[in-house]
Amino acid sequence: MKMCESTAYILRNDEEELFLENVEVLENMGNEVRIVNIFGEEKTARARVKTLSLVDHKIVLEPL
């Protein structure tokens, strides 16, 4: 069985910085994004989703 989790990055100074690996939940909460990985680790950021690639399993967040 192939794992389908994504890796989330956040833009810092026009560079993609690792935010969280093995993401399975992405939730928009107004001006924040909540991300949870398969291990239950949870992070929130004052950001919006800039890009989401299902094929590449990649999420890029842009800070607000």
C-alpha cells in the first residue's frame, strides 16, 4: 500500500521552509491553517494555502 501523506512547507524570504511532514489533515480556520500529521503532531500558522499538489504530495503555505 502506498502512503499518500503530503509534506507542508511555509514560504520564508521566498524560500520553502519545511513546516510539517506526513500531513494527513489540512483545515482552513479563517486567517489560520491547521495541519495534523499521521503521528498526531499538530501545527497552526497564520497563513493561506498558496499551492497544493496532490501528485507531488506537497503543500506550500504563504504567511499572512
